[in-house]
Amino acid sequence: MKIAHLCTFWPITNGLSHYADALIHGMRASRPDRHVVLGEMGSLATENDVYECVPCYRRDEDYVDNVVAAARAKQVELLVIQYANDLFGDDNRLSRLLAALRSQGIKTVVNTHSVYAPTARTGFRPGRTSQAFDRAMGDHASLITVHSQRMKDDLVARGLAAEKIAVIPHGTPRMQVLDKAESRAALGLPADARIVLFFGFIWPGKGLDFLLNVFRDVVRQMPEAYLVVGGHTRRRVWGSYVDYLRLRARLYGLASRSRFWGGYVAEKQVEQVYSAADLVAMPYRQEYSSASGVVHQTAAMGKLMLCSRIAKFDEVRTEIDPALTVLPDDRAGWTKTMVRLLRDEPWADELTGRIRAFAEATSWTNVGKLHWEHYCRLMSESR
């Protein structure tokens, strides 16, 4: 089976580059075929024993013909599209691409990482809604993969065929846990603090203003608590939001009990930042269904987590422990749970054990095997 992945790729650094690379290595643990990456322009043309990367399209152009030509040139039998709306758009290009590939006898899998509200506005015609876009995707794709049952249910509710949707969890990477004291010293963080970490891209939907309210309450009960905001904004317009958060922290008297990283956390420092933390907070306010890469990084590091009880964190509630989720507007509940996680060592140890078991169950080796099984089943249906 000649498999290719359509996505952005190295040296472009974002979540989908990480995801595609991890998926390729996870699948190769079951079957060591070499994969093809049909990459966004800016990806590096590369050929090695693991994959060949062929840059062939631009996200801001009509990419259909270029992708089809590249897939045919590489004799691709199955194309896995790592779909995100900022990478492929939410207009008619994706459905046109799927139809064009089908006409060439190429099977397609759309691995969609978010399912938005059915009435969310898109550029797809006719309809101009997320529901219209998703239904066209479902009509033309051979298979759609999602990360949670909620995502599948949302797609089925808007008219997609349930038998064409497979639920495969997001994978958990292998990460090295470093010495906590050494990590804190290297990062200039207080050695004796109880550190709460926020990690990832910053925008208003991540709930950081709410987290500052919670953290002020936590510090009143635990003066040793310390907040690290490790991340940056994707868009300049949100830079003012970060400035607002810094000012708010100072007004709350948290300047000496918090640190804003101030930019992108370099790859070589990610494990160090996680290793320095006691708990990772994810107070997101997103109203659509998806999965969280930060959850899986946190699990890989064996760290405690506290998440909003929203669709994005369904797997935390169902696969680890519901106690690690709190309603996104329940300030008192967030404060109480955060303090208990930081103080109640037997409870924290029990939950940490469940987090580590989740990390093992969703390792990229296991997740890669699940992808292989679905892809093989799909290809056998056409024979």
C-alpha cells in the first residue's frame, strides 16, 4: 500500500507537523513501509528511509491540481489529509480535491482535528456553514477519522454516514522527564514553589483571564503557588490580549507569583518547562469538539492536569478521571480542585497513575496500529 500524507511538514513548526511525523513513526512500528509526505510549500524536500517529502501546494492558492499531480507522480494509493481549516480552508477546494482524487482511483482519509458548530460560517457554497462543508467532505472522502466519540456524534448529527467515520484517539508522544529542581534552576523558576503551568497558543478562547481569577484565589490559600504561562500568540492582533493579561496579573498582585514566557517555547525547552511544573491547567472555553495535544503531552510527562469540562476534554473525563475536569465558569470549583491536587499527595498520586496508564494506552505505537487497521480495511473494500 503506497501511503501519502497531505499536510504541512518540517521545518515548518506547528501542531500538524508534529502530528504527521509522530503518526508516520507510530505506523512504522507496525509495518516499516516508507511513507510519502505531500507537503505545503516551505516544507523541506527530503528523502530518507522513513519518508520522502515532496512540497507541492500552497494553502492560499487553488491547490487541487497540484496535489492530484503530485499524488499521481508518486503512485499514491491512499492519501491521508491532516485537515485544519487554516491549512486547507473551509471553502470548496477540499471537496473538489477529494472528488478529483477519487476519479483517479486514489482512496482518501480526512483526519479532521476539530468539528465546529453546524451553523459556524464558512466559505463553502452553497450554504456557507460548517454543516454544508462537512457534508460535502463526507460525500467525497473514503473515510473520515476523528479523535473522540463526541466528534463523530457531531458529524453524524449533521448528516454524515456513521460507517464512514472512525474514532482514533490522538497519540501520546514519548517525552523525557527531567529533574524538577534542575529544570527550575535552568528556567529561573522558584525551587520551592507549587507551579501551575499553562502551555500552548494564547488567544481569548483559552480562558487565561479566568485562570488569573482562579489563581488569585489559589494564592490566598497557598502562598507558595506560582503560575507559568508558557506560550505565544499566532496572530499579532492577540498581542494586546497578552499585554492585558500581564497588566491584570500585576493589578491582582501576582507579579511576583507568575511569569509570562513571552514567546514561542523552543522545542529543546518543552520537556524542561513541563518537568518544572506540578500541574498543567487547561481552562479553555471552546464550544466545538476536538482533542488536545497538550493533554497528551501532559500525560506523556506524567503530570497532573486540570481541564474545563467541555467537549475538547471528553477523553480526560471518560478515560482518566472526571475529577480532573471542572465546568469552565465554576471559579470556586477550579480553585478547590487545584488546591487539592497541589496539596493532597495520596489523591494526586492515584490520579497520576491513571494519567500514566492513559499515556501508555494512547502511545503513538498503539495509535499508529489503529490507523493501519482502518486503512487496510478501507483498501480491502475496493478489492
